Amino acid sequence: MAPDGRRGSSNRGRGRPRGSGRGVTNTRRSTRSATTNPGITKKKSAMEQQLELLKKQIADLSASVATVVPASDNSVRSFSPLSSRVRIENSGKSGKSASLQHRLRDLSPVSDPDKSISHVSAKCRFEPHASAGKYLARALRLSPDVSLNSLDSTINKLRSNHIATSSRKTYQSALNRFIEFCRKFRLSSAHITKSTVLRYVAFLFESGLSYSSAKVYLSALFNAFRECGLSFEFNAPNISQCLIGYKRLRGTVSDRRLPITIDHMRIMKLNIDCSSLLSPYEKQLYWSMFTLCFFAFLRIGEIIPLSGSHFILFKDVSYEKGKVYLHLRSSKTDQYREGCRISLQASGRSVCAVRAMRSYLALRKSLKSPHTALYLTADGLPVQRCAFTRELSLALHGVPNNHLFTPHSFRIGAASSAAANGTPFHDIQRAGRWRSDAYASYIRQEVPLTGISLYPKP
């Protein structure tokens, strides 16, 4: 430390007379080198100017772009581009250019996190080094419209989609039933106890609901508790005992829906061809829908746009060398959109899904409609479920118990027909895209007891 309070310089020659000691030698050496190599001085000055220009441009970038990275302690920290290392390179004909090697260091907390996130400047480009702003935006993956409010709305959107849309509608109906139960008996729906749940189970039993429906209603109540962040012991011994007694006394309801077989398909084709209420386009439309549902094991929601987005689009169908290929983007058992490809081979018979599809597509191309669904009416609108069910009932005219046939009868009939023809069960499960043993309930066939002798051997 100097006597006057100023810091001493590392150059010991500083402060001496100009013509004495080591300072004179250093001055002479620098003068001699500058005299012998004048290009070095020019090159140094050019590099210093380039560095000053780069620092100014980086300072402008840091003032206009607020970039943030998350820290481990859940606090918001900012990244300053001024901490980047600058390196000068020769770029051939374009002259000298600077490339920024960004290092995520020197992180300092931000006093106001909203200011660092809410407004990210759209002008992330500065000349002549536009790659720096693009690199930062791409590395940190920030959107110009990011704010805490938008993040909160995204959280609500993600939480609401943890179950399917159809399941949410069913759960909402069940919750409305529970609210009506609480109002009827003057119970608080805000403070639910075990006795309230037990009385609700008894109320469902007295209302005549089946055991499977009662389980769905309780699942809706459990999901409502979980979404509100509450915990409730729905597996308590008293509730489990009531449900077991519910199932024992009520029993399980057997599925009364009848399967549609090849014989039914022949009758349907005859009725459609002889119908005077359908136009030629509508005949090809509904016949193609019926055959595709049967041979591809399709659900009604995979062929008609219902509440979900599982239905087949026009672009999902392709024809090649006597085969029709379907790309099923998602389904009831494929909620994460892994997708699958279904191929159908032409059979050459009267009931053929490939022939029906080709005939329909030849007429479908003439429709100029903005809708992307595969099956459209003559007005260019997607086919509705009520119209599909109505035409199915008319096509089954003359078949006994035709009121027991539903759109799901195609899927039941396909599994039953495949099992009757000796198809292995694992192939049936794969063709119907079942993830569990639920395919066994779709197979409607009698238990073969012929050849089994119940008499003792002599």
C-alpha cells in the first residue's frame, strides 16, 4: 500500500523518472519492437476494436433478452451473456468473426422473477452475430409468452387430462348423483366421513344399480378426493365388506348383446342393396363402415368422431396390392398414442372389407369437404352415432332379437367368429388390441362336451 493510500502498481518502474532505471529499458524495447514490426501494432489495435465491438453487442443482447435457468433450490436465476468467452477466428473470405462459447456460470439470483420471465424480447437477433441469440433461445427452450399465469393454466390442463375425456364425463355424472344424495338426506358434501360413504353405497343398492355401476360411482368419488389433494380410506374394512355383500346379493349382470356373424353380414348386405331409402353413395358408405368394423375389430369411437380423438382420418387409410392399411393413431387401450397399423386382405367374396372400401373411396374423393374424417355423409359432414345405429337396425331387419344388436356387436362377433374358426386366443387378443383378459368375455360360444363320457368303464 502506498503512503498516500493508493494501491501500488505491479510495475516497479512506475513512478520513476522517465529516463532512469528499468523503465527506460522497457520503453526502448517496446519502441524498438514497434519500429521493427509495425504490423503487430496494427493487428493488436484491430483485435482490440473487434473485442470492444463484441462486448458492446453482447451488452445490448443482455439488456434486451432476459434469459433464465432453474436452480436446484427452486429459485429463479439469470444468466448473463457477458460471462461468455470470446474467441477470434479466421473465417476465410468473410474476414474475422467472433463465436460465443457460452458457459452457464456466474449465476446470480434475480430480485423479481416475474420480470425475468414475463417479457422475453422477440428481437433475439443482433448483427453480425445472430447465432448467439438463437443458441440461447434453443438451449433454454423459452417461449416469448411464458409467464407464471400461463404455467398455472398448463398445470391445470395437465392435471385434468390424467384421465380420458369419456371417463371424466362419466365421473361427473356420478358426482352429480352423489350431490343429489347429500341434498336429499341433508348431509354435507364438503365434509365426507366413512358413514357418509357407507350410506351412499346402501343408497346405490336400494336404487337398483348393478355392482359394476356402483364401483364406477365410488371410483368417481375417489378421483374427486384425489384431485382436491385429500386422502380417504376407500379400502377401509367396512366399505370393502359392504361391496362384497353388494356383489353377492346383486350378482353380476350378463352381457345381453348379441354377436354379428358372417351370416348376419350377408343379410345386412341384401337389405342395404334392396333399400329404397338410401342413395347409392349412402349404400357404399354404410356397407363399408359395417365391414370395416367387423373385420378390423373396431370400436364405435374408432370409426365415428365421438368425444375422444381416436377416430380414423381419411389420411390414415391407404390401398396397396389388394390390401387396405389402416393407421390407428390412438385407441381406448392406447391412451399414450403409440399407434398401430391394421392390414386387411381382400377375400374375393361377397362380404369383403377391401372391396367395400375401394368402392367407397371412389365416391368419397368427389366430395369437397373440409372435414378430415374418413366417413362423411353426402352433405360432407361426419357420420353421427345415432345415424350409424339407425342404419344398423334397418340392415338387420328380419333377424330375430335385432334389438339386442348394438355397434359393439361387430367386435363381439369378430372375436366369436375367430374363436369358432380355431384362431388362438393370443391372436384374437392382439387383433382386438386388448391389453387384458377382457377379450374372453367377447367370445360367445358353447362349451363343447361332446366326446366326454360320464359313464364308468365296464
